[in-house]
Amino acid sequence: MSSRKQPKGKIRPPKKPNSADAQFNDNWDRLAQAIREIHKKNASILSFEELYRNAYNMVLHKNGDKLYNGVREVITQHLEEVAVSQVVPAFPLSGASSSQTNPNGAGGANFLKVLKTVWEDHTTCMLMIRDILMYMDRVYAKTANVPLVYDLGLDLFRDTIVRSQNYPIQNHLLEVLLQQIKLERENEIIDRTNVKASIDMLLELTDASTKDTVYATDFENKFLETSSEYYRVEGQMLVGEYDAPEYMKKVDKRLNEEEQRVRHYLSQTTEPKIRNIVEEELISKHLKTVIEMENSGLIPMLRNEKMDDLGRMYKLFGRVVKGHDEMKSAISDYIRELGKAINETVTSNTTAEGGNAASGDKQTGATVAVRWVQEVLDLKDKFDKVQNLALSNDKAFQTSFNEAFEYFINKNSKSPEFISLFIDDNLKKGLKGKTEEEVDSVLDKTITLFRFIGEKDVFERYYKQHLAKRLLLGRSVSDDAERGMIGKLKVECGYQFTTKLEGMFNDMRISSDTMTDFKEYLDKSVLEKPKLDLSVTVLTSTFWPMNLSASPRCNLPPELTKACGTFQNFYLGRHSGRRLTWQSNMGTADIRGSFKARKHELNVSTYQMVILLMFNDKQDGESLSYEQIKGESDIPEADLKRNLQSLACAKYKILVKEPKGKEINPGDQFNFNNDFTAPLQRIKIQTVASKVESEGERKETREKVEEARKHQTEAAIVRIMKDRKTMEHNLLIAEVVKQLQSRFMPNPALIKKRIEALIEREYLERATGDRRVYNYLA
Amino acid sequence: YSNLLQDFSSMLDDADDHDVLIQVGENQDIEEFRAHSNILRARSKYFKAVLSNVSNDLFNGKIKIKKSNIIPSVFKIILKYAYIGEVNLSEQPVKNVLELLIASDELHLEELFEYAQDFLIENRTSWVQHNLIHVFRRVSSLSNCKKLQNHCI
């Protein structure tokens, strides 16, 4: 029966149209019938080998195209039937989208179920058909460049069912899918397997023109559009209904749900897209609203230290472009605001205090400074904690927080002084009862504030003053703590910053040795011994903050002058060529005073001693006027007033002032207070020294700082120019700023003035061709 | 690895655990071969397809397949090739080689097909030349047989 079984040797034309057609028809009829049986699920009655051989023979006899087209026709016909008889009757009632008539989407679910069955049937049949037509696939499809029969089946399914021109299957399918997803978003339980089957089907079908999946071309965009709309509405609703923490929980949940949805029944390629939509609609669009929510937004979270909520916000907002920026700026603004409040309490306090400075409430100044630093430290602690627990130690946040701290700390022009006072307070008495670790941690924290100070040179000046007092008045509690602090400053600013401070320590040590030697010298000496014990600390003038040129004058009592002379001889004998200047404003004295009730030992400043000794020559009741004291002692006016205040207006009234009052005024009369009593035998008279500088002192310190800055700026310019020889103006300015900014922020006008000064003094010249360029003159 | 081939060969010759019966040939020239479905499936796309679609052709618990358009002596070569991947064509009558060529095309045995084609061109050159018309007529419809077709022309 096969054409191959021709007798050998007999040559015939290769094709006889009639018999070949008949052959084709016969073979094709059987195959078409077989495919129909397969569609009817009757494949078991077929002989696979026979069908295979039919197809094989048809291809062999060049009827591949007829076979291929025939198969296409049979399958198309079948699918048309399926569409009419199975798919269309399963359409959900009155439109899939109408959830009113179809509240739980049962009709939709059923439709998906039918489609699932139809799809599964189709693919099963196509596998069998593919096997039978294997030879056609290999020989014909390849050479004719047409899709393999299985792919043909997919395309036919796409065009006849999914994108049917005759029935609105596509609309129903998409609407049902979107409706099912919507139902699930509204917490209904849906049958995910049916949805997944349809999605998988769409994923398996290919769009002919784009070569993309039908899922991508037909479904995905619609899904994303409806999702956008859904979350746009939901976002507005949630923002209105919930507070910030609840809102974020909802968003978190939504993000999770969508991720789960993709994993369970959508394509992974959709994941970033739907994530973007939820992030855009629920996060980006409501960033500010959520951050600024009253009573529950970012600031209330910070105020109440809601670390979990803050952490959630950090994580959620980090998903969108502006999220962290918005958070950062909101938190920074908040820090600035809190900082401003701290600064304001200080200014209101100091101005209030300024009014009654004469009250002698000498603690307030330091207290304000200590409280200011403590409050700033507490604020820093708070935000360190937030940073640590909620913000994953995000560097960008840290930077922005630091900027905020820097901003408000430098807004307070007194911050260098305050920080130095805070350290002073801690190194003086605050440390009592604290362990070394506690000391260290307090100082470490203070250093973090020190870092924020722009004017480190101003700090240095105050630190030197405070350190000088601690050292000279023996107020420093622990040498180790002092050195520890200097060590920390050294780490921050380098050795230049601390050489002078270390020099001060050295002077103290050498002085103590010198005093031992002085005592020996006195013992051996034939000279008359002074009538009083003299203890001298020799300070190297360049290390210490005292101003030599304005060295305070004071007429010392003769005994003291004599003792000083003895020391001066001793000291200059050992160190020739040095000059000693007495800093009478820094000394203390122990004197004995006899009052009516009893004798008291009084620990007073040198000036107070000078004042008190004047009353030795006076009769009881004889008074001295302010002018008399001033004239006789030659003590500078500000110091005199302060010391008189300490003696006459403070806790221990050794002198009685007439008229009474807290202020010392010209014309006041002073009497020795014979009736003075006190419970203790030994009394320390504190000098009323406003620890926070008075306005005048501040101005003076400012001027000193400005003067020092001029020198430093000039030094930097010369250093740079010596190295570069020639340099353009702006580059020079930039380099100077770079070198000096660790100490202070020099303003360009200052630098420019210094450059001009250096040109005048012929260190520099302007280049002949270009006035913006400077040359160094060796 | 000669042991492996030997063992597979004896699996074919002395099979007692076969699960497939293949009836080959027609008219008087019929022979029934025993084989193992797993080997056939693994070695040939054609048999894989056949065996996947024969759920009811069971005979005594064995799958029964008819392949009438291949003669037994040629099918024997094919089966041996399926089991041990070896054929010895020089011992075969040349017309069997031609039939083998045609059958291996039908059964998607590309390797065997290429081998048989080359064998005819290179080792049976004179026979092909003497029977040029017959050979050409037999292979003219095989679209994969371009080499031999060109050789004939």
C-alpha cells in the first residue's frame, strides 16, 4: 500500500496527481479524524504508530503544507466550538466587574475554573498531536519556517479563545482577574489556584508582534493601572483615618501582601512594578502628610521615643527617593528647634542674671553654662539613641544631625565658654564620687560637643583661663582627669592645640620643685627670714592666659614686698636673664582676724588681704572710703569692686558698708566688722567672680581672639606662599580657610585684609601682569 | 568500558524483564522483538512518543507495538544501535543499509542516519553508482538526505 513498495528498476514519474491526491486525502482524513478523537478525549482507540506513519508519509510526499494547514484548521474549528459551548456560557452574570450583582466573585471564580479546564484540555491534546506530528515538526516546520505544531496550538488558543474576535472573552478574563485581586485586597478569600492557572496560561502565550508574553501585553498594564487607582484612593482614605504609626503598619502590610501576591500567582517581572506603585501611592505621595501628622507624626514619635515606629518609618520611607531626605530634614529642623529653645533659656537666664549680677549670686553663671551643656548633651544622647535603635546608624542621618547640632551650638556665641566651663565644673568638683569611667564618659561626651564648635580658638582661650584658675587655686580634683582631657583635645586638634596647656602643667611641676629649693635656700641663708610663708608659682608667660603688658598694679604690704624680693633674688640667681612679674590678681592668702567673739582664720585673695590689712592701722569705728582704698591699694577698679563686694556684701561680712546695698559705688564707706561671727573657725572668702564673663570681659576676650586670629591668618598665608611662591587670590583664600578651619572659620574679608597687610610689609607682591596673583618675596 | 556494552547487549539478547513487544515487517517477513521501554525512551524521540501514547496496547502486561513498514533485518540493527550505540554496516547487505537510512530518518535517529548516509557514499560507492536511479528515487523525498541526493546527481 505504500508508494515505496514499487517494484525495483521500474521507473515512473515521481508523482501521479490523482493517486497522490487520493493518497493524501486518505491519509489526511484519518489524521483529521484522529485529532477530533483526541479532542473528544478518545485518544485511546487510536494506533499511534499508524497515525505517525500517516503524517510521515504525507510529509514525505511533499504534502507537509497541506497537513500543517489542515491541522491548523481542525484545531481552530475545535477551539471555536469550545469557545461557544464552554467559555461563553461561563461568562459571569451581568459583567464581571459588577461586584454588586456578584458580590463574592463566585461567577468570576467559576469562569476562571472553566478556562482552566479548557486550557488544560488544550495543552494535553496538543502534546499528543505534537507526538503524532513529530516528523512534520522536524522536517516540514523547520524548512517552511513555521511554528512547531505545539506552538501553533498556543497561537490558535490565543487568537481563538483568549483574544477571540467573536466573543468578549478577553474582557471578561481580564475583568475577572482584576476583580479577584481586588476581592483579595479587601480580605476576601479567593481561590488562588484558578487565578494562578489563568495567569500561567497568559504567561505561556506569546504576543506575535512584541514577542512578549500575553500576560505582559494584555494583563500587566491593566493590573498596574487598576492597582495605582486602588492605592491612590486607599492612600487618601488611610491618611484621613489613621495616625502615623497605624498608617505605616497598614502600608507595611500592603507591601507584604503585594509581594506575596506576586509570589503566589503573578509573574516575578511584575514584582518591582507593583512595589513601585504601592510605594508611590502610599509612601511618596503622603510623605509630608505622615511626617507632619499632629500628635502622631515624626516629631511626636521622637518626643515620645517611639523607636519601633521610627524604625518602621525609616525602613518604609527608605523605599522611595525623597523619603529619607524628608525625614532627615524634619528631624534636623526639630533638633534646631530644640537647640534654639535650649539657647533661649540660657539667654533669658543670663539677661535676668545680668540685672542682678550685683546680688553676688556667683553660682548662677556657671550653673547656666553647666545646664546648657547638660541639656545639649541630653539632646545628643536622645538622638544618638534614635540613630542607634531606629535609624540603623545611617551615616547620612548622622551627618545631618551633626549639622543641626553644629548650627544651634554655634548660634550660641557663648558655647565655647560654656563647654569649657562645663569641663571646669566637672574637673573641679563634679568628679567627686564619680568613677574614672564615669569621668571619662562625661569628658568623651563633652568632646563630641567640642567637635561642633566652629571657634575652637575661642574655646582654647577659655579653657586656658579655666585651667589656669584650677591649677593656681588648687581646685583641680584629679591630675589624671586633667591630663585625660588634654589627651582627648590633642586627639581632636593635634599637638599644637595642647602644647601650651601641657606647658602649664610643666610650670606647676617645676614650681613645686622650685619652692622646695627655696625653702632650703632660706634655711641655709643668713638673711633675715620673711615673717610669712611665701609660696610662688612661676608661670611661663607664653603658656598662660595672663596679659603681661596689662599686668595689674597693686601696692603690696611691706612684709610681702620684702618676701617677694627675697624670692626674686633667689630665682634670678638661678635663672639669669629672666623677668618676673607678680600677678597679684591670681594669689591667695591666709590671714588671722580678731573679732569680738573669737579669732578666725580667713582664706582670702591677695587683693582682699591688701584691703583688710589697711584696717589694721585704723581705730575701731574709723571708716575708709572707697576712694581711699582705691588710692592706697592701687587695685584696678573692676577687681577692687569685686573684692569689696566679696568682703562686704556676700555671705561673710568682714566689712560693713555704708550705705548698705549690693553694689559698690564711689563714695561708699567701709568699716571693719568687729561683731562678725561665724560657726567655723576657718573661713574661705569666695571672690565674687562672675564665672560667665561680663560683657566687658567678653569684649576683651573677643578682641584678644580677633588679634590672635590676625596673626594666625598671616602665619598661614606666609606658610602657604613660601611653599607655592606664586598663587591666585581665590586659591590662596581657599587654602588658608582649609588650614585654619580646624580652629575657626576665617572670613574672606579678614584674609584679604591680612594679604594687604603682608603686601604693605613686603612679604608679598601683586604679580605685574595679573593683579589677582600674588608672588612671595623671600 | 567494553563490559558495559556487553552487558547491555545481553540485556537485549536474553531479555527476561522486557516490557515491550515490537512486531516488525509485513506479509511473510514478520518478526517480534523484545525490548525495554526505558531504554527505548531514552534513546529515541520516536519511541518516547510512541510509548507515551500507547496506554491500551497492552498484551500480557507488555506494550505491543506494530511497525510494519520496516523489515526485521533492518530493525535488528536499529535495536542493537539503541542498546549499545554500535552498528557494523560492512557485514550488512547494501540494500539493508539503504533501508536502514530511510528507517532511521523516520525514527528520528539522526546519528545513525548520518552514519548510514556516509557509509553508502564512501564505502558502497560503486553499488550506489550502479543503482543510481533506484537509490535516488528512494531518498529523493527525504529532505534530510541532501548529501546522498547530491551524490547521485
